[in-house]
Amino acid sequence: MITVKNITKVYKSHIRQNNLFKDMFFRQFKEQTAVKNVSFSIGPNELVGFIGPNGAGKTTTLKMLAGILYPSSGSLSVLNQNPFEKKRGFLKQIAFIMGQRNQLIWDLPALDTFDLQRAIYEIDELKYKKTRSHLLAILQCESLMNKPVKTLSLGERMKMEFIAGLLHTPKLVFLDEPTIGLDIFSQEAIREFIKEYQETYKSTVILTSHYLEDVKKLAKRLIIIHKGTIMYDGSLKNIIEQYSTEKRIKIKLNETVSEAKIKTIGNPLMYIYPQLIFSVKRSELPEKIKQISQSLPFSDLTVEDASIEEVIKTFFSENKKK
Amino acid sequence: MKHSFNIFLLFAKNSMRTTTQGRLGVVVFTIGKIIRFAFLFTLLSFIFSKTRVLKGYSIQQAALFYMIFNLIDTISQILFREVYRFRSLVVNGSLDTILLKPYHPFLRILVGGVDILDVILLVPYIAITIIIASGIVPIGHNIFLFFVLLINAIWIATSFHILVLALGILTTEVDHTILIYRDLTSLGRFPMAIYQEPIRTIFTFIIPIGIMTSFPSQALLGMLSWDKFLISFILSSILFIVAMTTWNFALKQYQSWGG
């Protein structure tokens, strides 16, 4: 579906010399490599999380894959085509939804944008109505499509944005920070929607997000990019196993226990009765559970991995050392 | 082609619906159009009352040049209104979403803002042009040539606006470029003959303002030679090729700002 070989994107920007004459007639430029020799491939029906800090090159890569940006070097094939040629057949099979962009007609109800999309993508009337109803039902927002877009909240607008972008049921969906700026309820609704959409329509989805929760809940495969270079390409499970060196033991106590007694097991990460949390090394886990079972009165005990944020933090700090 | 035309009509419909959303806007807009037309009418009456001959042209002929200039200018403004809003699309990155749609981006960024209400403004212009022309224009093949050159003029205007769009991508500057274009075209309000050389040649053949605004009037009056008629198509074709090459170059340089 997607094959990328050694793509590089260099941006050229003007350096201010604090001299109007020089700035006008002897302009100097600096080159900034946003993406450097990146290679990967993505198969059909995959949901890939693309993460990295600000300015890492995530969005630039996605924009080259979609055909918005022209790569400075390297080759890429998306749906067996060169995306930059922007052939109609290719554009009809993709969607690019950006959390910070709005394609809805601001003054009119979202329904007008939906109708426009139907004409643009030449969607059969019956299929259009069926897909529209289905997408509206998943997001539970049937009542919103007749309200002028300018009267909708950010979360509501994003839901409409998703429907407008996916009415043509594309084979390949690029999602660039789709949950940015949304409250936790809207974020959750969008995540559920993406999951259900991908399962129903069997699309390939590439997702970038700063909210690692998005990636954790949706993607099985993770690509980590930093300073324009791919640092990890593999399963989410592997990276958690590799970089989550500690585990969390969460305990719900039956009765209060003295701090001295708790410290015989180890220093707790948190203790507010009845919640008690220990962070322990993976290798020490069986021993610690045994100790807890023997000395503490509890009604519930769970073992969890470190949060995805911590895993990624560890990943970056360990790679920095290398 | 049918697909593109359908989308063009939908954009026009949505543009009109957007305009009519605010009733105050419609009222102010309509008053503005009436005032603009009144000014034009007053100016014409003033010129008629003060002058009889303008650089070899009778005053009726000069008035015809003026009206045909207005006609071409108004048609281009109706067609290419969206170009005036292009900068914000580039600066906030919304151009990205347009470039990814399965239609030619010009459908949206060049002719995507046609307001059908504007077309009403053309009716009085056409009426006055016919009244002025009726006494001085000979009936013959010159009328056919006029319409061919009118289409050529719109083609030239299209190329100029494509260049403005390309420069918009390369420099994120549209407002000044469009003002320069409007200032240049305003030179065509009156026959090119009133300007001295080399201005006349430069603005006829190098920057084909004269071909765009004066040649249709000259053809209508039976004053345009066949060689100039043919040259006008060669120059408009060259301008179109330059505009499209610049546009394609600009797309390759596009940096997709704001994201």
C-alpha cells in the first residue's frame, strides 16, 4: 500500500541579516532537513501510530505521502502511484484529516459540506446516505448536521470534520493530530470512532498524535521519528516490553496499615488509604507480590505496565545516551 | 468536464448562500454596487459634456472603450473573486485540504467564489455598452471578432490571476500583487493610443493589457488589423504557458505553512 525509500525533505528559509539592502539583494538562505532518508512500508488494513516531538518530521512525512509536499529526494509509492502527481483516481482513495484545519463551510450547516463532498467524490446517492447515517450514528451527532458550522463547539466541529472527510470511505486515511485541543470526552469519542471506522471499512490508517493515549488505544504498530530520522519501527507491545523496565502494583487495602510496615516491602509511589501503589523492577515482581500477599490486608491487586508516556520518555533518554 | 462544471456550480451556490446568510451584508453590498454604477454613469456623462475628441477617437468611441474595459473587468472580478481570499488559505495551511481534493485546485481557489448575485451587475453594463455601440459600430464580422477577443481577454485575465496565485504560494503575498494587477489593467480604461511610446508597446505586447482591454473594442469598431488579431492569441497563449509553468513550480516549492 505504501512504500517509502530514502525520502528527504529540505526546507529553505531566508536568514535575516538586519540589513535591508542585503536582505533585498543579497539574500542568504539556510536549509533545514525536516525528514532525512526515511524508509518504511505499510500494508493494507494497518493502523500505524506515528509519533515524535514537535518538529520531528511527522507531519512533513504524512504530507509527502499524501502528495501535498514534493520530496527533495528519494522515492515513494502510495497505492501504486506517485502521490505528487495528484491523479483523480488516487485522490479519491485517500483522506487527510487534520486537527488544526477546517474544511467545513463556516457559515452553512455541515450538511452542505457533506453534499459538496458527495459531488466532489461522485458518491452514489444511496451509498452516500447510508455512509452518512452510519458515521453520524457512530459519533451520535445526527442533530448537529443541520446547525451552521460556526455555532458548533470544537469537539462537535471535529466530529463533523471526520464525517465530511470519510464519506467517500477512502482506502487510506491520514490523521494528523485529530484529537488536538479536544476535551477528554470528545477525545474518547473520536478514538472510538476511528477504531470502529477502521474495523468496518478496513482502511489503512496512519495517525500522528501528541496524545500517546490515542496511539496506545488505536495502533498496534508504532513508528517513532526524531529529528527527521526513524528511531523505531515495530509493535507497540515490543517497545513497552523493551523500555518499560518497571511495573506498577496497585493495591486496594482493607484496613489502614502503618507506613513502617509498608516500607518493609519498599518505598511506595503513592499511599492514600485505601490506594497503595508500588513501582517495582520487572525482575523483582514475583518476590514483591509474594511479600504483599503475606503481609498486607487487601481486597484487590493489579499489575500494570508503566504509562506509554513514561515508556517513550525512557526510549528517548536511552537513545540520547547512545 | 461535467464533474468540474457541477462542482463549479455547487461552489457558486454555496458562495451565494454564504453571502445571503447575513442580510445586512446583502443590503450594504447591493448599495455599494448601485453607488459604483452611479459613479460610472456620472463619469461618462461628465466626459461627454466636456470633451468631443480623445487622441483621434470620437467621444462615443472612447466611451465604448471605457464600457468594454468595465465589462471585462467586472467579468474577471466575478469569476476570480476567490483569488482575493487566497492569502489566508496559504497562511493558515487550508490550501492543503484543497490540494487533496479530486478536482483541479483552480476550481476552488480561482473560480470557487463566483457569486451569482454579482452577475446582475453586468446587466446595466451590457445595456449601456449596447446603447453606445449602436450608433457607431458597423454590423458585420467585427461583432464575431469582438466576442472571440472578449473570450481571449478573459483567458488573459485568467493567466494573470494564476500568476497571482503562484506568487501567493511563493511569497505568501497576494494583496499587493493583485493591486499591481488592478493598477496595470486600469491603464486599459481608455484606448492604448493615448499613451506614448514605449509605454504603449510595453502594455500592449509585453504585458498584454492592451490586448486584453483595447483589442476587443478596436475589433468591434473595425479598427483591428488581422496580424494584430493573430498576435493577440499567440501572446495570450505564451502568457498562459508562463502562468502554468510558474504555478507548477510554485506547487513544488509549497511548504505547507501553519502545520
